[in-house]
Amino acid sequence: MTGKPFFRVLAIGGLVVLPLIVGLFCIGVGRYSLTLGESFQVLIKGALFGRDGLDPQNYSVIVNIRLPRVLLALLSGAGLAVSGAAFQAIFTNPLATPDTLGVAAGASFGAVLALLAWENLLWIQAMALAVGLAAVLLTYWISRRKGQSSVLMMILSGVVVSSMFQAFVSLVKYMADPEDKLPAITYWLMGSLSSVTFRNLMVGAPFILVGLAVIYAMRWKLNVLSLTEDEARSMGVSVKALRLVIVTAATMITASAISMCGQVGWIGLLVPHISRMLFGSNNRYVVPASMSLGAVFLLVIDTAARSATAAEIPVSILTATVGAPFFIFLLKKTGGNQL
Amino acid sequence: MTFEVENGSFYYSSDRVVLRKVAFSVGEGDVLAVLGPNGAGKTTLLRCMMGMLPWREGRSRLDGVDLRTIPIRELWQSVAYVPQAKGMFFSYTAEEMVLMGRNAHIRIVSQPSKKDYEAARNAMETIGISHLAAKPCCCMSGGELQMVLIARALAAEPRILVLDEPESNLDYKNQLIVLDVVRRLASEKGICSIFNTHYPAHALRISGKALLLDGRGNCRFGASAAIINRENMRSSFSVDVHIGKIDIESNPYDLVMPLRVV
């Protein structure tokens, strides 16, 4: 994105406005549907004057039911996309994502374990973060040989670590009470944003926001970190320390998103690559673009999930049907080597 | 400015020493060529002397100060490293790539400033690749990529340039361009260069000093013309060579011709 200033302004403006417009549109979509204007009115009046003077049904549907869900979709989508972009940069690996590195599986295991024991969202968040972090460090450790870690080794060790933690998840499911806990765990794992409330959001959102802020602030450094380790060091970067900060931020985002909406896959791969195709590889632009496009992507998917059919479709099914073909396309096009 | 290695030894395990008591010193405007057979530890020497691998014994000094005691951002504002030009995963444009060389001057949560962009543009202009600015690195030829990496190192405004086999994968024309740039940076800007090479003739062409590794951990250091001789080449490379000078259009050229394996 080194083009003319005019286009740059247009692109930046577009990326800021797009999630807002799509959000406004999606909040009106559903069994009880409202036009753009009506949704806008409800939101503005609700924010300024409270619920007085508004149609109580409109207020209840928009503000109480759909708003937290729309906010969660925007936030998680932005977060998962940015953490994907960050993982790809720091591991110099275009196929690194929360899913392929085992972070998602690790975080799920942590969350499921907490779900079984406490059912308190803060605990679920903390456990998801701790185990997710352990998983990514394990993957990194396995893939490193003689101070190098190739794309292939990292993907393979990610597969191993993922399946290990998925087995642990199955173990927990096997031991869970089939009357009560098992259905909750199973449905949660498939990914759903339906159960979110403002209270949940208040617990989970700060983790995502802090993670996003850290990565956004350091986004130019991601370019330097995406070079080989010797190169990055020779530019005066404390590679290990910076990597650890970014890994922690990205894992925090993933763990928090997973604890609130279950295992929603593929966004961390899909969105950063689309951003690169649109704006080039410079992370100075890839990070904000991923934020915006990721938010829109998950919101659209979730809106489809809740309104396409009478019953809700789990989000992960929809992201996978879009994501898997895209992944195949990337592999075929690049051989996993250059993007 | 002086850069010196004192008594530097390196080994992975003590029964196989890679480098034994390496010692050399270079100053402003010097060009030092590091020669040696495959696997003799040329790249290891570069990595050790810059502190990317720890010396087991001995030390590197910059202006008399032990390298290990210099804060990394300060160190890498003086020293810049040009790795071998290999393919990369993310296709930054040349300008974005060169800009990364400014990293040691940019704070951790900051974006590159106007001054950084200017330094990047100057670096590209110095070695004549301004026309590549918007070209993605993945679409470049080996020669172009090598020049971009040199520009990236220059963008840090270093006093010492360390180059790992800068010309070995290039064709004749690009070899000459790279060698010429290294020589020009030394003579015009006083930038000291230390580079690995497989070509003794290149060492004689541009470098006043040479360091010859023999593959058994030993090294010889001195003026290129004195170090690169028949006996030393024979003992390091196990190859008989003919070394001569020829005048072409009244310019003298050094010639190193391999004759046979010993």
C-alpha cells in the first residue's frame, strides 16, 4: 500500500467504516427483522436516552439479545485474524495459525477442563490461556532443530500437539456427565456465539482488547521478526523477548475468543492472507486490515449461522466450509513456500 | 574505528574445534576477505565475531570495548549484517525491506519516521537500486535481492558491513556490481567490510586484508597479497594454483587459476 495518498485514505476509511456498516446491517437481520434506519435509531436513542420512548420489543431484541452477540463476533473475528497474522510473522511461517500451531486445541482443553470443574468464565479464560500458551511453546520446541525451525516441521509438530490436546478433550468428554455437562461441552466445542451476555463480554473482551492493542502497537516490528532469526538479531531486535510478548498476546486473544465462542477455526489463516493479497505483505497494513476484515467475516458468518435456517448452525461448520477450500487453494498455489 | 577479534575459539564439542585462536583487526575503510574450503567455518566465524554465536574463548572488540558489553541496539547501529540472499516467505517490497534496516533506530511501538524513509531511500540511491523500490522481493533475481539486502544493511548507517558470501550465487555481471559496491563504500564512505568468499581472485581484487581458514581450525591473517600465495592455498584448499598478474588495457588484474587437486 505505497500508492497514492488518496487511495490510502480511501482504504483506511473503508476499513474503519466497513465493520460499522455491516454491524448495523447484521443487527437488524433475523426472524424479527429491522431496517438499517430502525436499528440505527434504536441504538442511538438507546445509548442517549435509555429505553424510554422506544418500542420495548425493538429495544429488547436489538440491545439485549443481538448487540452483545454482534459485538462478540466483531471482537473475536478481529482478534482471531490478528493473532493469525502475528503467528505467521513471528514464526516466519505462512501457514502458522492458532489452529495449526495447536493453540486452539490447547486452549479448548483448558477451557473444557475448567467448564467441567468450575463453570466460571474467568476460570475458563485463565485455563484456556495457560494451556494454549503451553501448547504453542510445545509446538515450537518440537519443531526446533539446531536453532532452526522449518515451515514443515512446525506444521507437523502442530498437528501432533493438536491431536494430543484433542484426545485430552475427548477424554474429558468421556468422563463428563452425559445428562448435563456433555451436551454443553459438545455444543460449545462446535462453536456458538448464541449464549453470550453483556456480563460474559465484560469478562472476556478486555483480554482480546489488550492483546489487539499490543500487537497493533508493535505491528511494524512484526516485519523484522518475520525474517530469519540471525537477520532479526542483526537489526538490533531482542528476538526471544519480543517473540514471547507477541506469542502471549496472540494466545491471550485466541484463548479468550475460544472461551466465549468455542472453537471457531480458519479465521486466522483466511483473513491475513486475504489482507496480504489486497494490501501487500507489510504488517503495518496487514494488521489493521486483518482486524477490520476479520471482524466483518465472523459477523457475516455468525449472522448466517443464526438466521439462515430455523435452527442455529454451529459457526465452525460454516468457517470450515469456506476455509478448507481456501487452504487447499493456497497450498496448491504456493506449495506452502512463498506468499 | 577499529574492530578486532582476539584469541577467538569456537567448538560445538571440545574434540572437534571449528575455530582456534582467531585474531585479526580492521579499521575504517578496510576490506577483509575471509577465505577457506567448504565447512571450514567461514559463516561460523562471522556469526561468532558478531556475537550471534558465543565465542568459547576470546572476544570481539569494537573500538576497544568487548562486544558482549555493548547494548544490542547500540551495537547494531554500528555493525550491519548482509545474509546470503535466499528466498523468503513474505513478499515485502524493496523499500519495505530496506526500511527494516532502520530497526535499531526505531522504538519498539513506533512506526518508521520521515527520517527513516529518507535513510532507506539514500541507501538505495547509494548503490543504484532506486528503481527497484516498489518491486516485491519475491519477484527479484538473485542479483537484485542481494543488492536490496546490502541497501538494507546500509540503511542502518553502519561503520562495519559484514557480508556472508555476497557474490557466490550471482552471475558475472552481478558479481562485479556487488564487488564494486563493497569497494566503493570503503573508499568513498570509509565503511569497513568483512566478507566471506569462495573466490581468491575477488579477495585480491577488492580487499587489502585476508583471513584464510584451513579447515582444521587454524587461520592466517595478513595483507591479501601476502596471504594468498601458492603454499597457503595448497595447504588450505589442497589445490595447486597459479597466481599471476596480467595487464589489460594498461590496468593490472590479479589472476588465481586452480590447476589440480593435490
